[in-house]
Amino acid sequence: MTSIKINNLTVERGKRDVVENVNLNITEGKITGLLGPSGCGKTTLMRSIVGVQIIKSGEIFILGEESGSKEVRGEVGYMSQDPALYEDISVNHNIGYFAKVLGVKKNRINEVLDLTELNDYKKSLVGNLSGGERARLSLGISILSKPKILILDEPTVGVDPLLRRKLWNVFSKLSEEGHTLLISSHVMDEAEYCEDIILMRSGNVVYNGSKSNLINKTDEKNIEEAFIKIINKNEDR
Amino acid sequence: MSSRVIFATVVRILRQVKRDHMSLALLLGAPTAIMCILSYMLSDIPGAFNKWGATILAIFPLVMMFIITSVATLRERTSGTLERLMSLPVSKLDFSMSYAISFSFLAILQVTFLSFVCFMLLGLETKGSIIMIILISTFNGLAGTGFGLASSSLAKTEFQAVQFMPITLFPQILLCGLIVPRDFLPKGLKEISNLLPLSYAIDAVNEATVQTAFTYEYISSISTLGGFTFILLLIGATTIKRRTP
């Protein structure tokens, strides 16, 4: 089943097409890694899927509905690169606020705090949290309502390796529960945890499919090498 | 609109304000200090404080609510929290109404405190009702919130947002009848002052200080101010965009 379908998407930012004529299908219930160098259009593509980006042309369907429409807004959880939190109130008040906005029950807040290991920080001001702690809180808020689709923009950037491992465990758990996850990273190694891969370079999708297929196609075990091989092949053509 | 979302957002906004003791102290203390200076300054001129006091009192919420609204909503835009809310089932009107409601609370708090100081301690007198002066001033504060919402969408930084204050508010203060009565304004300026909400707030406060009766002029000033406030808040709401470049 396809949960996100993108047809001929082009997005212009500052008179430049940062996403160029992209076509994609993202499969339901899997972890898809959106990989590519910094500045290749990952964030813009993700914001378009969430429905907060002005797009130039093309269409995006989420579970059959137009992206950003009222019907699907509750079904898409989005974690942006900025933590997007209220720094002057506590962890509890931040998560409690979004829980009320989403109409989520109180016990779910505790579940999420457990899952993101933030129980000891409940009363801390967000302004006093470290980058990694903020990232976990931001992730926690985006999974509060158990949305069917999760769009996570570089959730593991700058976090220590131990926490990175933990976060990927959380993502696997969510995927097992049936959530569709689209996770971006500029670190190719993170492909390790993904079933499907989207490789992007300067606004274009250069590969979209399963990881095993990518490895077979390029004869490279290392995703970075595979990425280079695909780019070189494309440029030779 | 969702009452659940609005209620939660109002609680969250007021919680943020409550934590900021310095801002709260300034919100109440600064206008009080200015009114004290004004009363002392005019103490040797008979009747002068009674003439100016109530009108100047009514200007404070407009200025204060303009500033705090434009900075607070700009902070939501730049921190990404507005984008997060816009990715959720939250309407633009939920967002702007929450700010209007939260900051009306603050306006009422400010004006009530200020009225207490002016009427009870500084000897300001009115022939009309103090409650009406508080109500008119609160409306004026709401107009400030509307202006603030709109100007924060034009501003890219807090620095710019604050710069919008003199442009939007100074002409209103000059033309509202405080310095030259509106009927004596030269041709052209009188017509401009008819288009500015503060003019009606000052007209209404002037009526409220001389009588208790609800005259035609009094009611029409209050309802025009109410209409302006409503339109400004709607304009403010439309400046919030779900999709951004």
C-alpha cells in the first residue's frame, strides 16, 4: 500500500527550483530513509509532504487525500529540524499543551515521556534542556496522537551515538506498530536502519526503492559508495 | 474553530506570560509610573489632569498590546512552533483568537490596575462610569492585538516588529484628538483621523468622563471602535499562513 504519493512536484525557493519534478511512492508501514547531502532539498520535500510549504507545481497525496488538507492533518506527525518548542515553559507544559490541542488523553503523555526517556525532566524548563533532550521532546510531541505517518527531519543530527541507537529503536518500534516513517539524514550510514531508501541530490531523486535492490543494483554494500556510483552512472548518460 | 484548542492555547500563552515576572511588572508598573508623573506635572493647572488623565489611560493598552502581540507571534513564527501548530488540526482563527483572548485578559488586568491607581490614589475624577472606561480601554487593547498580529507578519525580525510601532501608533496618537480636538483638525487630517480606531476610543472615553447617559455619539463611538477591533483581528488572522515559502 502506498501511503504517500508525489506526482511531478516542483518547489521554488528564492527563484531557484530546490525540488525539481519529483515523483515518489512511499510504502505504508515501512521506514524510508531520505538521504542526501545538506542542501539537496530534503527539508523542502518533507515540508511539502506535511503541507506547510508553498509548492510551484505538482500534487501530493497522503492516504489518498491532498497533503495539508483538514482530513489528513491529524494523521501526519512532523518533527522539524528546529525543536519548535516553547522554551519558557516546562517539558510537562509543552507536551501537555500539544496533547490538549490534539485531544490526546493524559496517560498517553506518560507513555511518550517513557518512550523518549524524559521522565526525569518533566519539570525542567525547555530552555534549560540540551539539544538532544529537546530533540527527544520534539519527537515525543510529534508522535503524541499516534499519527499514521511520521515525517522526521534529521532527528538524529548531533546526538551522541548511544542516544542515536535508542532513537532508532524507538523508530523500529513505531514501524512495527504500523506507522509509516520518513526519516531524513545527511549521514548515509543511517540507511542501515531503513528498509526503503530515497537518495536525493540537488533537488532530484536519484534513487527510490528498497535498500536490498540498491545494493544489488550497484554491487556496493556501503550506501555512500552506492550513492556515488548512481550519480556517476547518471552523469555518464 | 475549536473551543478545546483555543482554551488550551490561552492557558499556554498566559502561562508563558506568568513565568516572565519582569514583563508583568513592566506591564503594570510602567503605565502607573507615567500616570504618576503626569498627575504631578499637571498638579498646578486646575482641571488639567481630569481633562487628559482618562484619555491617556486609554492609550496604554493599545501600545502595550501592540508590542507584546507582535513580538509574541513573531516568536512563534521564528521558533517553528507556529509551523508545528499549522501542521496539526488547528485553524488560523484558533491561533489568532487565542492571542486576542489571552491579551484581553492582560489588557483588563492592566487597565483595572491603572484605573485603581488613577481614580483612587491620584484623584482622577469622572462623571461617568469607571467600568465603561475600563471596557473602552480593553477594546482599544484588542485593536492593538489586531495591529500587532498584522505587523508581525510583515516583520522578519523582532527588531523590525518593534519599528512598526511608531509607524502604526504615532499618527493615531497625533490625530486622535488628544492634542488638537478632532473637530478643529485641518481639512484632510480630520478625514484621516476618521479612519483610525484610536480616534473613536478617545471620543468614547471623553463621553464617558462627562456623563453617565448613553448618547448617540457615545454609542456610535463605542460600536465603531468595536467594529474596527473586529476587522483588525480578522485581518490579523488572515496574515497567518499555513504554507510558507
